[in-house]
Amino acid sequence: MVAPASAARHDRVGMELYLVQRLAVAITLGLLVGFQREWSASPVAGIRTFTLITLLGTLLAITTETLGAWPLVAGLLAVAALVIVFSSRATHDPEHPGMATEVALLVMFVVGALVGLGWVELGLLVGGVTAVLLQWKAPLHAFVGRLNEQDVRAITQLVLIALVVLPVLPDRNYGPSGVLNPFEIWLMVVLIVGISLGGYLAFKFLGPGTGTLVSGILGGLISSTAVTASYARHTHGHPSLVNLTALIITIASTVMFARVLTEVYIVAPEVLPEIAAPLVIMMVILSTIALGLHLSGSHGSATPGMTDEEPSALTAAILFGALYGAVLLAVAVARARLGSGGLYLVAALSGLTDMDAITLSTAQMIRRGAISGDMGWRMILVGALSNLGFKSLTVAVLGDRRLTRRILVAFGLAGLGGAGLLIWWP
């Protein structure tokens, strides 16, 4: 049996060790951010100042256990006063780089306080992000400098639909069979707009001279259907672009399946193992066809052909939300009145121009147990085959005849592979 004095000593040693660990974390974070400021030759504060400020926050936070919160508040006010003094000096210095260092001092005091209060993980996160933001000054400024008004509007609209509209929508089921949930529907809109905007910005910053593979991948992330129409138009009067365009369209359609799998993983990760295998096989089939197209002709650099439409335009977002809800309703009605054949008809019609709605609605239905995983992947594949057919028609109408022949062969082979999966997959 442990003596009371020994137990008390053991507890005190354990507490002291825990406090030392918190101080060590605070010192490390202060050194990290201070090192970055020292390296950038900040005239305000460097490695010692940042370390001391962070350490001060931790020590004052530790004292709150015995002295209350007033020492921590007083310390924050003191650091804020120092920041105000630094800022007032900066207003008279035209070469002052900005207030990032002054604000970082305040942030690191709070980081030290978080660590001192025991919120070590949060302190590590905030301290790490602070160091990264300070280090990425030039890339961030360059990024903003290359954005035009349309890009800023697109980003602002994404923030609007994600952080303003989404939180106020009711998370309840309405309509026939309770399939319409406003919050879930708009969440799908946010997901699709975010993916499309990410691909759009990536293509913008990589530039139209990027390689064929990257152009096809980013095209698939934005919209493989829009990319098909956009690139096909450029082949009229430019026969040298036919091979390149066929390859980009095929790669974008391959990425469409990767996008489908990613969307399912995001909204219903437990569903993915049930449906992944046949869709991955389709992706492999299209990848093989793309490789064949690459080996069968010469290809240059990607040319400007990406759609210039704003991927996060509110009108497009609202239309997608309406389409997603319509698909949910149509599937519910078809399942009740027409059986499985009606579900496949809905999938084919939905997939003509857009795969996102049928993919997300199907994943949600599998998750809720409304349909089986086997029927789910078959619906998604029927929609994908319908989408390939629509893109073939788009190329036939907008593109060069040689491009049409290549796409018909490529997508025809993919269609045969998909039909084989639908018929013979166990």
C-alpha cells in the first residue's frame, strides 16, 4: 500500500511533468513562428519576442487555476497595448510590410494560453496554421493578384451557399416518402460547387499550356460534359487538334468515374465498398482506351478550350439543387410504380448531362436502405453510359468528323465494357 506522503509526492511530480510538457509545447510553437519572422527580417518582433509572448500566455493561463482569469486578461491587454504601439509606429513608416507580425503576436499569446489551459491540440493547430500563413505571404499575394472579378465572385458565392444559406435550411424530410431534405440537398450543392470551383481554379493557375493529362484530369473535375463541348468546338478548321482533343475528352470521362467514387466516399463512405469494384473497372477500361489513343497519334500541349463559365454561379447551383431533388422524387415514384426498370430509366435520363445528381441521390438511398448496393452501382453505371452517349452526340454536332469517329470508337468500346458489367457482374 502506497503511503499518503508518497502518493502526494507522486501526484505532484506528475502534475509538474504535465506543466513542463505544456511549457515545452508553447516554447516550440513560439520558436516556430518566431523563427519564420526572424528569417523574414521582421522589424517588429523575432524569434525571442514570439517565444516569450507565447510562454507568457501559457504561464498566465496556468495561474488561472489558482488566481482566476484576471492575470490572463491583464496579459492579453498588455500584449494588445504593445501591438497598438507597434502599429502606430508603422503608420509613419511607408516601407512597413503590414500588420501581420503584430497580429501574429496577439495570436501566439492566445496560443500559449490555449496550451496552458490544456487545449494542446487546438494550440498546435492554431500555431501551425499561423506559421504557414506567415511563410506563404508571397504565394498568397500572388494567388489573389491573379484572380479576376469573376473568380472573386465565384469564391464569394461558394462562401454564401456554404456558410450563409446552408446553416439556415431545415434538416427535415418532406415530400413523398420523405425523400426531400432541404439541408441535405443544399449540402450536395455545396459539395459539387466546391469540387468544380477547385478544378476551375487549378486549371486557371496551371494555365492553358499545361500537359494533356493534367488538362483532362482538371476537365473531369470541373465538368467532363462541358469540357467535351468546349474542346470539340475548337477542332473545326484545326485538324491538328483532333488527336489531342480526343485524348483530353477520354481522360476527362475517365476522371468522371473517379469523381463519382469520391462523391460517394464523402457523402456515404460506408456505401463505397458495395459499389466501388465495377466502377473502378469502368475507370480502368477508359484509362486503357485513353492510353491507346495516346499511342495511336501525336499530341502537343493542351490548348485553350476549357469552359469559362463560373462553376459556382448561383443560378447553376440552384438548378443543380432542383435537379438533385427531382431525381430523388423521380426515383421514389419510379420505385413505387415502375419497379427496377423505372429506376434505370430515371438514371439514364439524369445521367445524360450530369452525373452528380444521380450519383449523390443513389448513394443517399443506399445509405438509408431504400435500394441495395447492387442496384445502386447499376443505376450509377447506367447514368454514366448515358452520359458517354450524350457526349458522343455532342462531339458529332460540334466537332470535326475525325474527332467524332475517334470518340465513337472510344466510347463505343467503353459502352460495351459497361454493358458486359451490367449483364455478367455477379
